[in-house]
Amino acid sequence: MESPVNAPFSFWKMHGAGNDFVVVETDDLAASDEAWGALAVQVCDRHMGVGADGLILVQPSKTADRKMRIFNADGSDGVMCVNGIRCFTKFSIDRGLVEAPDGRMTVETGPGVIPVHAFRGEDGTVARVQVTAAVPDLAPAASGVHVEAAAPVLDLPVTTTDAQGDSTQHVAIVSMGNPHAVQFIDGAPADYPLHRIGPLMEHHAVFTQRTNYEVVRVVDRAHIDMRVWERGVGETMACGSGACAVVVAARLRGEVDDRVDVRVPGGTLEIEWNGHDAVSLTGPAVRVFESEWTR
């Protein structure tokens, strides 16, 4: 499929706590999702492309300062990505696309308009971004799970089967504009067989939209350790919406307070939730390099 963007075009390689993206500015609002998805597959390939978890488009918006589209490494629509929004914000402000003297701007996303607050480092560029993410939707249907159970669903048994036999996961269901299944474990997430169980959970029939799958250990009331298997990508070093979802689930279980540090392989994400309103996440946004795509 022909690329929807005329090459060469410039891009930034970026990451938020190790969750990495190729970020491109484009005014093209007419290209199909299939075309953008095909480009994402090429660009995100870690052997024959740039290598990334997703492709982020920075586009004009009629309802916010800029519009964000994100496509996963497999070409599917990522819909919503909190780590991606932080990178999107840094790209927009540092490149002068948005005048934000106080660091505040708005981002149009699939689930709605998201307010963000950027904080500059010593060199004057954006170093950290606070994202006011969605109010969590606890109805299982919002995550594409159709079960006869009242919200919140905090202990849904899901049985997976592979060559090693049956395994039952007990997950909490939280939508942050995208679906999450959160499993609490007693041991270290680093020891969990995520590469075996993750794809089975992502594609399980109970998750009609597929799902992001997080395994977490609550360390204390202010700290959580987490690993994540992202739909359309696989294991990533961080997932912002996933970190929000696990804090929501942990707080509903009565295990954490309003402010929690979620430790992921790529770093630490600071999550705040009062139990009712939108979840807030603060974390790093880093430009790795700038280059051109010539294909």
C-alpha cells in the first residue's frame, strides 16, 4: 500500500518512560486509517524501520490546540495513549506548533479533548507533562466485555489455554478510553510469564475489542510495580493509560491512597485519583533524535 505521506518527511523519535513513538506533523486529514496503519507497520518495525511501539500524528484541530492520532506497531488504531500524549505535547510545544507560555494546551483524541500541563527543564524544553486523562469507565461493556455483572468488576475469571494447559486469571476491568484488564499478583511482575499469558489475554474471546493486560503488585499504599502487554504491540516498557487503570482498580480494592507511584520497566509514573473524577498522570517526555523517513 502506498504511503499516505509523501516521503521524505521529518520525524522525531520519542519516548515516555521507555514507551517509544515516531511522531510526525501532518495536515493530511483525508488519508484512510488503512493507509496510516500500513505506514505505522513500516516505520515501527524494529529491524527494517525506525522501531517504535506506535506512530503518532500531530494534526490540526477544530476543538483543541492540536489533534493526536496514534497507530500501534501492528497498524491498528491505538485510540488513546497517555504516554503518547506526553510526547505529542513536547513535540507540539518544543517545535513551536502551539504557543503555551504557561505550559498548558489541549489535545483532541478519540475519546475526547484532553488538557495537559507541560513543565520545562533547565534547557527550556519540555521535560515532564501532566495529563488529565479520562474519568474511568467501570462498566464492563465500555471495555468490550459483555458479562452480567454490575460495575465495578474487580475479579473476573478468564481462563486461557496453551500448550502448558489451562490457566485462570482474575482481572479487574477498567476503561480509560481504551480497555484494560488488570491482574493483581503476590510475586514480582518481573517473574510473571507475561510473554506467554499476555497474547492469550489480548485475544481472548471475552475481550471483544481485544485488551491491554497489566500484571501488578501493590508494594504499599503509595507504590505499585507493573508490567503490561499492550494490544497491537506486545510488552512495552510503560503504558500510561494502563498505569491509570491499575491505580483505579487498586484504589477500588482499598489497597492504595489518592497518589501512587507506578513503577514500570521504563521508569516511574505519578498517578493521582480521588476516586471520582478524572485520573491525572505525570511523567517524562523525551526526544531521542530527529531524522527523515525517505521511503
